[in-house]
Amino acid sequence: MAADVLTPQIYLLCGVLLFVLGLHALVVRRHLLLKILAVNVMGSGVFMVLLGVAAGGEGGVDPVPHALVITGIVVAVSATAVALVLMLRVKAATGLARLPRSGPED
Amino acid sequence: MATGGYMLLLILLSSLLPGVAIFFLREQQFALRTALNLGGATLKFLLIIALLVGVYRDGKTYSLSVNLLPGIDLVLAADALSLLFATLSAVLWLVTTIYAIGYLEDSPNRSRFFGFFSLCVSATVGIAFSGNLITLLIFYEILTLATWPLVVHRGTAESFRAGRIYLAYTLLGGAVLLGAVVWLTLLAGSEPFTAGGYLHHLSADQGPVLIMIFAMLMAGFGVKAALLPLHSWLPRAMVAPAPVSALLHAVAVVKAGAFGIVRVLNDVYGVELAADLGVTLPLLLLAIMTIVYGSVRAVFADDLKQRLAFSTVSQVSYIILGVALAGPIGAVGGLVHLVHQGVMKITLFFCAGNFAETLGIHRVDEMRGVGRRMPWTMTAFTLAALGMIGIPPLAGFISKWYLGLGALEAGLAWVTVVLVVSSLLNALYFLPPILRGWFSRREGPWPDERHGGGRLETHWMLLLPTMAVAAMALGMGLLASLTISPLYWVTFIVEFEYGYDHIWRAIFEWETP
Amino acid sequence: MTPDLWLLLIPLTPLLLVSALALPVVGRHLWRLTPLAVLPALAGALWLPEGAWAFYPWLLLGTELALDPVGRGFLLLTALLWGAAAVYAQGYLGADPSRVRFHAFFLLAMAGNLGLVVAADVVFFYTSFALMSLASMGLVVHEQHFESWRAGWVYLGMALVGEVALFTGLILLVHDAGGHGLVRVWEQPPGMAAVILLLGGLGVKAGLVPLHLWLPLAHPAAPTPASAVLSGAMIKAGLLGWMRLLPPGSVPEALGTVLVVLGLVGAGYGVLAGVFQHRVKTVLAYSSISQMGLMTAGLGVAMMHPALAPALISALVLYALHHGIAKAALFLGVGIAQRVGRTAALAWLLLPGLALAGMPLTSGAVAKTLLKAPMYDAPVDLSLVTLLLSTAAAGTFLLMLRFWVLAAGGSREPRPVPVSLWLPCLALVLGTVVLPWVLAPEDAFKALAVEPALALLWPMGLGLLIGGIALLLARFRGWTLPRWIPEGDLWVPLERGGQGVLGWVSRTPGFWHMPGGGFTLALVHGVPRLWAAWLDRVARGERMLLRWETLGLLFIGLVLSMLVAVYLGAVMVMS
Amino acid sequence: MPWMDVMADMALAPWLVILPLAGALLAGLWPAAARWWGLLTALLTLVMALLLALQVHAHGPMILDLGGWAPPLGITLVADGLASLMLLMTAVVGLAISLHALGYLAGEGRGHWFWILWLWLWAAMNALYLSGDVFNLYVTLELVVLASVALVALAGGAAPLVAAMRYLLVSLLGSMAYLMGVALLYGAYGVLGLQALGAQVALSAAPMLAAVLMTVGLLAKSALFPLHVWLPPAHGSAPAPVSAALSALVVKVSFYLILRLWLTVFPALPLSGLDVLMGVLAAGAVLWGGLMALRAPRLKQVVAYSTVAQVGYLFLLFPFLRAHPEGWKAVVFFAVAHGVAKAAVFLAAGTLQRAAGHDRLADLGAVMRGRLKTSFALGIAGAGLVGLPFTGGFIAKWLLVQTALEAGLWIWALVVLGGGLLAGAYVFRLLGPAFEPGPADRGRPLPAVMEWVPLALALLTIGLGFAGTPALSLLARTLAGGGG
């Protein structure tokens, strides 16, 4: 029972931890690839929370969060794809795979 | 149910549509532009005459309302006060249009100028026909929008600076006004203007709020009326071309402010309530301070148009003084000055424009001997300036006469001292140019002479309107008792506000000597 | 012709002629018609029926014109003088390039003067009064010398102050009366403030003593025909105004005392200041001040004793007529005297001068006798007043002596005197003798009967004595008249003081930059600079915000602060 | 009317998603005719949106389960007053953008990409407005973001690419926060439908945390000060039709979502405290955006900063929500008025930019004088932004001030009025160059449609000045909040 109760809690906790880690990296890391990865880490955190939620429900496993996570992964994949393409373009245009530190780009 | 609202719409459109059309004309299309300008102005004039006939002879009422928001309508309506202002605008516009065509001959961007010029008259007539406070606010703001391009028309750094200052003042005023109108609408709903006001039914403990709103309304309208701390934009806006200055001062902007104050005092609060709230006396004091301050500044202004501008600051407050006296006779004086000041001031600006355009005269001390070179213009200038001082039989005298009587009637005899001081100050800044013009000899050439050699002293399109408005300034005083005179008309308006018996007993009983 | 049209034509004719001057081609020559402009007035004075009255509801605030006996006298005077001066001006101005302008202002002033005589309501009276006052400015400064400008400014300034005082007084009257017809105004006794304002406002025009400063400056500065009408006709408007607006009987009797005192002071002071003058026309100006003082005193007596008023008023009308004609004759004569020999000059000037001094059989004698006669019937003893009046006559004679001396002296260049100069002058000179006998023969004879010639002659003798002594002193001891009293007496110290103040003001920059102006300036220049600095600061802030670190921190901070906010809200809801 | 009754039975809502999606597909399949597909789609979508609005107005909110699947697994479309008003605004502005793009993109080789992405964006926005549960909202939101980012990047060049990148990262950050909120909500209540959630949410920790995460995430997407920095570069450097779409429409999407959440899901949560915080941020946005707009050297930057400022007004929503039951309607009307006016301004700016070859304000005078119709559009729509009368902006400002005063929140009334002054300052700054002396120059030849469309849209802002009553009555048909 203790394990049953504990497992979802761990998922939730790990999820939140991943989310915060991702957030930290997104803010601190300057390389665009790292930022994109950080967003993905954040997304994984959220998915983990959802899975924890699915596991924690009474009356067995709730299928809805799984559907949500699958949809979420699809969305995340496409977003990552767009971001990566964009990163390459930025690199090609500016020579740097990072955002300029300041100044409006004009 | 009032009918014939289409007439009001037509009157608005008679300047709006030509205005919009003019924008898209090429610079060279002189004939078409002139035809549109004059056609629109004439049509508006005729329509207003028709409206007058309809209202006074046939007793019709005209109104038009369009829903804006639940419970809030855009209302156009024609009552005596709106007709007074609308007629003033229409007549002076016709004249100014002719003048402006002459004045701007061969200058760039005429299509743009006349386009905004026409928008401006539409907004002014809209203000005149506004049937409630919200409509008034709407057209008041439109006026800001339409006049700014005229102020910056010359496009110099100086005119942009003037334009910025103008905007800063008027937009601020508009914002305050909007706040006040919303607040008042929350309290009392969006009522139509009612002679005697519509706020009586509010409970007595609303007093402080009403005073606050009144102050905000006065501040909002006071910006355009150039009341004392809010007047600085006006002398700066003088960088605009002469017809614009003429129009800003005589009819459009400054008058719109004064008209708004009159509306608020007479038809929103009602004089009785305003007096009970104790707001008329501060307004009176403010008007008095403005009168004196404007005159003093005018004395020290060397530029002719600057001097006229400060004179406007002073003179427009006569209107406010009149209505703030809170009595029928004072109101007659104030309201009639709405018209009289307009006609006289437009004359003065036309003259200043003629001097500048014909001889390059901009400063008062350059006017030596101009009377011999341009006697007609100088005559017009003299008539209007003497009228401003209040010399009979010119229009300004009539205003001042009733203002003085009104002050006595209101038991504020000391106000006559203000009239006296102001008259003397007016004399102090208007007589030197007159005397220099007529009696000094000119040595050397004029600063920048144009239009020389013709049979007339200047372009006929400059001279004719000037003479026409000068004749009006004379006629409005000399024939003040005719049924078509502004004075007679104003008594009608005041009658509605104060009740029939009162005013006629006070003013016109001498009719049976 | 109906009285309606006729009365209106009296002020209207000159105005129509002014307008006609503006006509394109003929206009330049129409000034020659100026003398004709008085014809309706002259005809009206002679032939309009008694009590003629007309009402023009369309004019101004509703205008009433009327002709009563007082008005008839003044109308006759005004029409005669303006007509004579107009004829005179034709010759006097000659080929002056500005003659059209002169005639335009002449006609305007004429219209005003005629209008105020026939006015029967205060608005039209005031209108005419203002028209006259302001248009006369054009006559005073016509010559455009420094002197005329100085005189003109003083005249205009004082006239305007008088004007506004009059305006305020009239408003007070109308407010009390509830109407502006004269009849209506008479129904209510005027209040104290109105009395004071009207006294002062009209007093400027009438040359009441402390307010007379413009007179000795303006008269010599103006062209001669203008001086004639100024002194002969226009200053009488003040007197007429008092009669009209402060009718004896309805004003406090104390006002009468004030007027008597001021009038007598003026009569004396005019003489005193006049004899010390060195220019002919200035002497005449002071003589006018003195004479107006006499008339003021007469009106004052009428106010003190309303019972005497009818007799005194008609006497005053005659006096005004007499003085106007005599004074105008003298002014016009001065113009002729400069062109003829010494003897001829004296011949021109002798008769009007004597008339002014009250020589028996002249209009002066009649007028003075008639003025004094009712005073003997007064319920109280007025012998002091009559004595002073007689003494003033002595002064007048002295003044005339001074005048003759000055007019006969000095260099002169004999020139032909055209008919347009001598004819009007002659008419007026004859008028000084003939007029009383033509106009009011019974009164004139009565005057002869009432007062023995001696009573009229002793003041002249006294004057002759003093004058003779002075002349002898001058002839044998080389004594010259000291310049004790400058032209324009009190004005001179005032002007010096004023110049001092103005000089100080102009040296003190603070005065020229009005406080408001400085404030606006600061607003206009200071605020934009401050504003630009602010905008720069904002832009630096924007660059800060653009960094990812800042953005991320703000995001987290926002989450935390919103959590706190919601939590606090929840706590509030719970409690 | 009988046709209204027939209409009542029609399921219009799905078409609003299907049509643009199909358009995008066809444009992709047939690139040469992409523009015509786009135009056709825009027209049809407008008709649908109009019909839907009429339908909702006549019959109240419509709820449709797609394919007959019930939630939570099925997708529910909800068309109520609020949604249909936003759909209508999107459709009108969308048509204008499409028309303008016809001219703007004429002769560009990769023009069909615009059409694909733009129709895709449109479909995503429509889907978002019609979504009835929080997760679908997340998905549609991401679609909106991806399409927008791609559109920004379409311009090519370093500046737009960097701007797009920053935009994408901020958006993803926001999305993650939102998704975390969704997870928390589902964890707490086990439902996703807005109405269902609203019925259950009570005052406790999980929904509070969820509300905060979702709101802040969406705030970043709607560029509320101080999270606005990504917006000006993105909106300022994108092609003009894209800028118009972003500023007028996309920003409103996340605002709409916040409004929906707080109106339907979180009415049980306390607003005291939050309202002050949001009010301060709103005031900051109005001030900051206004000042930056006064300083920006380029026309489109000024307009972009104007968006930053005007987003501030939108978030007066929170003080209003707390103090006044009808207050949110004022804000929605403002959003609509701003959408139309801002689109007109951006399109006009695009026309001028194309004609002059640049958009530096200082050198724009000649073209502004030469292109009168466009300058006019700029002026009128600018007046709409300032809130000058006869424009929708005036009515919106009136409603905002009225609401604020009615609720006794005079300080927010002052913010609105003061913001209007700043707006006045930068709008007249925009118009200034037109009045400088100098020659008039029409610049490069442009298709007439590029001049007429901004003008038409500007005139529409005047039309909105008279649309207050119908819009408010449409908003009255909004589904009420849940549990509270």
C-alpha cells in the first residue's frame, strides 16, 4: 500500500523536478539547442505529472491522461522540429546559434 | 416625435463630403476644388437658413438619434442655442472659405488644407447640433483631430512644436472631459440637453460629486476656451495660416470650448443648480482672471497675431463671465458675445492676414501709415478693434452693455470694474496699431510687398470677406434690435433658460417708452 | 418731411457723406460738401416742431431721438459751429495731402456731436458721445507733429477713462431704471455711484478742473477749425450730458454744492493758469476751462435749488450758445489774425473777446445777466456765488487782454485771406452780438432791465486795471511774464513721473517677461529635455528586459507573486 | 424570420475550422493558385462566422460534440457569444489581411507558404475559440504558436529569424506552464471540460497553483509587460500582413483564453490581491509601451509597441472581473476594436513600407503625402487606437472608463485616460511626417488593393463606433461561469 501511494507521489515529484530543471536551463543556458532541449525536459516533467495523476486515481488507471500525454508528445515533437529548423536558420543567418544579448534586432 | 433629422445630417454632410472629396484632388484642380469648397459652404448656409425658417416660422423640431451603446444615443437636435452657433459657423465659414482660397493661392498642399478645413466645419456644426453631452464630447474630440493638421500645415519645426503643444493641451482636456462625461452619465444617465438642466432630481448629498464633475467639465472645455491656466496653446497655434487662426479663434476651437461651458451651465446643470452648488462664483473669478491676464499679455505682445491671440484669450472669457453671472441679462451678454466676438475677431485676423500677405507686415510697429496704402482693410481693422474695446455702436458694445447690466442684476457690481479695466487694457493694445496705421507716415518700403499695382489694395478674395465681416461687426451692433440680430436671438435662448416673463421684463420693456 | 426722418437725418447726413468719401472716383472730391452736412441739423433747430420725438426700434437697442428746448439751443450751437468750421476748413487745409482723412474724422465727430444733442435715450447718447470723442482724436493728431501726438495721447487716454466711467454710470442708471429711454431714466433718482461716475466721465469732456488736463494740450495742437469745434461745441457735450443724465431735482443737492465749488475753482484757475501762457490758442483753451467752470457752477446752483432750475437751465443754454459762438469766433479769428496786419487782427478778435468778457449789449452780457438773475431769487443767500461769478468776469477780461496782446504780437506774414476763411469767422463775430436779440429778444431786453450796465462793467474795469498795470510794467520796467504755469499745468509733473516709472520698468527686465510667460517658456523648453531623458531611461530598461535571464526571472517572479496574491486573497476570503 | 429557424439547426461551428484547414491543404497542393484558394477560404469563413454570430445571437450558445463522442475523450465545440464575436472579428480582419497579402506578396516566389501557414493559423485560432476543454485549448494554442512563429520567420533575414526564435521559446515556456496547470487541474478534478471544471473548482491549493501557472504562461504569450520584449521585434520585423495577424489576432487568442479560464473555470478563486497585481502590470504596460512607442524610430516598431501598450488595457480585466459583473464585456469590446484598428494600422504601415522601400519614420514624409488613402487609413485607425470619437476605440474607452467608475475603481479609469493621451502622442507622431513640407511621392508602384484594404478596415473602425449595442447583446449570450 505504501508503495502504491508512494509511486504516484514520486512521479509527481520527479515531474515537478524535471519541470524546474528545464526551466532553469531554459533561462540560464544560452545555446539555442540547450534551450530547446530544456523545453523538452520541461515537457517531460509535465507528462510525468500527468502519468502520476493517471496512476493515482481510484478504480484503476485512468486512460485519459495517457491520451493527453500521447497528444502532448506529438505536439512537443512538432514544436521541437520547428524550433530546430529555426535554430539552424538563425545559425545560418547570424553565424551564432544563440540569441543576441541585447538590442532590438534592427 | 421629432422629424426631419435628415436635415441635420445633410448639414453635416454638406461640408464633410466635399471635404473628403477635396482630399483626393490634385493640386492643380483649382476650379473643381473651389467649386466644391464654395458649393459646400453655400449649401450649408442655405440649409441652415431653411432650418431656421422651419424652426421659427413653422415651429418644427429637428432631431436625429443613433444608438451607440445601451442607453446612450448619439443625438443631433436643433434648438435655439445650437442654431445660433451653427449659423455663426456657417456664415463665417462661407466667408473664410473665400478668404482662404485667396490667401492660399499658389501655396502647396491646398487640397489637404481645404479637406481638413471642411472636416473642421463639420465638427463644429456637429458640436452646435449636439443634443446631449456625449454627442458634444464626440464632436469636440473630432474637432481636435481635424484642427491639428491645420495647425501644423506649414510643416516647419515651429508649427510642429505648436501642434504638439496644441495636442498636449487638447487631448488632456479631452481625457478629463471623457472622465467627467462618463461619471455624469453614470449618475444621471444620458439625458438630452434640457433648458434649466436635468440634474435637479439628484439627491442633495451628491453635491460634492457634482461639484467635482463640474470642475472636470470646466477643465475639459476650458482648454479649448483658453481659460487661464490652460491657455498657452492658443498664442503658439498662431503659426498656422491666417484663415486657420481666424477660424480657430472666431468659431471653431475656442468657441467650441465656450459653447461647451454654456451648454453645461445652462442645459446640463442649469443655472439654478449651479448657483446652489456654489460653482458659478469660482468660474466667474476664473473668467475674470483670464480676462485681465489675457489683456495684460496682449499689451506686451509685439507680433500682431500674438496680440490678437492674447486678446482672444481675454475676450472669450467674456462669454464665460456672462453665463457665470447666473442671471438672464448676463447670459444675454455672454451668449451674444459668442457671436460678436467671433465676427470681430475673424475680422481682425483677416486684416492681419491681409497686412501680412500684401505688405509683409507682421509686427505692430510695422503698421505705420498702412491706412493710406490699404484704407479698406484698415477701416475694417479699426471697426473690429473698436468693437473689441466696446465702443458703440459696434457689436462689442452690445455685449459689454448687457454684461455690465447683468453684473448689476446679479448684485456683483464690482464685476463692472473688471469690464472697465479690461476695456482700458483693450484700448491700450488696440489703439496704438490703429493710430499708427492711420496717422503715422511710412518711411521706406514695406517689408514684403505683393499684390501691388492693382486697382484694389489687395487681392479681391482677401478684401471682400474682410469687408463683409467688418460690416457684420458694425451691423450687429447698430441694428441689434432687429429680429434677425444675434441679440434678439440670444434673448430667445435665455428666455428658455430663465422663463419668458423674466427676460422680457428686464430687457425689452422700454419698447413702450 | 416727417420728424421721424428729419431727426434721424441730423446725425445721419455726416455719416452718409463719410461713406460717400469712399466712393471710387468722385469720393476724392466730395469733402467739399462737408459744410452741407449740418443743414438738416440747422433746419431742424430752426423749424422742427416743439416736442418732436421719434422712436427707431431697429436701431441699436431701440433708439429715441427728440428735440426739447435745451436740445434746440445746443443743436443750433452745434450746427452753427460745425458748419462754420467746415467752411473754414476748406480754406485752412488748402492742399494738405491728408485733407480727405481730416474731413472724414471731422464728419464722424460732427455726427457724434449732433447725435448726442438729439439723443433721447442713454444708449444713443453714449454711442454718439463715443463717436465724437474718438473721431476727434483724428482731428487732434492730424498734424502728426510730436506735439500733436503728445496732446493726442493725453486726450485719448483721458477720453477713454471718461468713456468707461460714463459707460459704468449709464449702466447703473439703466439698471435702476429698468430701461434706457431718458424719460424712463429720469423717473429714478440716480444712485451715489452713478452720480460720481457720470460727474467724472462727463467732467473730462467738460474740462472740470482736475480733469481738464487734455484741453490746454489739445487745443493748440489741433488744426484751427478743429480747435474751434472742440472748444466751442464738443466740450459743451459734457454740460449737456450732466443736464440730461443728472437733472436737477432728482440728484442729491450736495452734488450741486460740489459742482458749484468745482466750477468756481475752475473758473478761477482757468484765468490764473491762462494769463501765464505764451501761446494764443493755449490762452483760449484756459479761457474755455474758466468759462465751463462758470457754467458748471450755474448748473450746480440749479441742482442745489431745483426751484430755480428751469430759469437757470434756459440761461445756461443761452450761455453755452454764447460761449460757443464767441470762442469759435476767436479761434477762427486767430487763424485769420496770423495772415493780416496788427490792427486788422485786433479788429477781428476784439468783438468776440469783449463778448466773452460780458460787454454790455453782446451775447455775453445777456447770458451772464440771465444766469445770475435767478440766483437773486434763491431762498438762501447766494451773493457769494454771484460775486464770484462777477469776479470771474473780471478774470475773463484779463485773460482776453492777454489774448489780444499775444494775438497782436509776434511775427506775422500777411497773406490773402480767402473767402472761406473770413466768411464763417465774420458770421460768428456778428453772431456774438446779434444772436441774443434774434433768438430771445424778450430775455435780452429783460437782461438789460435787470442789471445796470455798471454791474457788468466793474469786472471789466477791474480786469482792465490789473491788465493795464501788467502792461505798463512790461513796457517801462522790462518785466516779462514769468512761466510759472506750463502749458497743460498738472500734466507736466505727471508726465515726468510717468516717464520715470516707465524708464524704471523698461530697465527692469522682470517686467517685460511676464511671470506667466517665463513659466510657459520653462514648460516649453524644460519639459521636452526632461522627457527625452526619461525616454532614454525607458529604452535602457527595455534592453535590460530583453535578456533571457531577466525574462526568466521575471517569469518566475510573476508566478511567485501571483501565488502570493492569490494566497492572500484566499486568506482574506477565509477570514 | 424563417431562414433563421432553418439556420438554427445547422452545425456551422465545424466549418469554421474545416474551411481554413481545407484552404491550407489546397494551397499546399496547388501552390500556383494558393492566393485564390486563400481568398476563397477567407470569404467563405467570413460568411460562416457571420452566420454563426447571427445564430448565436438568435438562439443562444451552441454546443456540439464532434462525431458524437462525449467528453472527455471526444472533442466538444462550444460557440457562445464571446466565441462567436471573436470568430467574427478574426474573420473580418482575416479577410482584410488576405486581400492585402494579395498585393503585398505579389511576385514573391515563396508566397504560397504564407497562404498555407496563414490559413493554418486561422484554422487553429478558430478551433481555439470553439474549444470547450482545457487540453484542446492547449493543443490549439500550440498550433497557433507554431504557425505564427513560422509566419514571422517567413520574412527571412537575421532579424526576423532571431525574433521568431525568441518568440517561439517564450511561447513554449508559456505553453509548458499552461500544460502543467492542465495537469494539476486534471489531477485534482479528473475532468477537462471548462464547464465541468468550473462546476467543481473550489478554493484549494491545486486549482490556485494551476490558475497561476496557466495565467502566467498565457501572460507571456499575450506579451503583458514585463514579459513583452519578444513582441516588438517579432511584430515589427514580420511581413506586414503577418504583423497585422499577430498584433490584431494572435495576441487576443491568449487573452481570450485567460478570460475564458477566469470566467468559466476559476470564478471560485479569490481575485482580491490578484486584481491589484494585474492592474499594476496593466498600468505598467500602458505606460511602458506608450513611452517606447514615442521613441521607436521605425513605423512598424511604433505600432508594435503600441500593441504592448494596448495589451495593458486588456488586463484591466482582472480588476473589472472582481468589481463588476459585466466588466469583462468592456474589455472584450476593447479587444475587438483594437484588433480591427491595429490590423488597419499595420496594413497601412505595410503599404507605406512597400512604397517607400523602408519604414524609417523620419524619411517617410514624401510617400505619406503621395499615398493619401493609406495615410488616411493610418490616421483614422490611429484615431481608433487613441480612442477618438466615431471609432470603435472611443466606445471601447467609454466602456472601460464607465466600468471603472461604476465599480468605483477610478484609478483604472485614470490609467485608461492617461494611456489614451500617450496613444495620442505616438499616433500623431506617426502622422507628423505627412505634414512636413516637401514633394509628394507615390514611391514604388503598388496594386491598388494595398491602398484600399487599410482604408476599408479603417472605415470599419468607424463602423465599430456604432456597433456597441449589438456587440454587447451578442456578448450577453456567453456561457456563464461554473461552480460559483
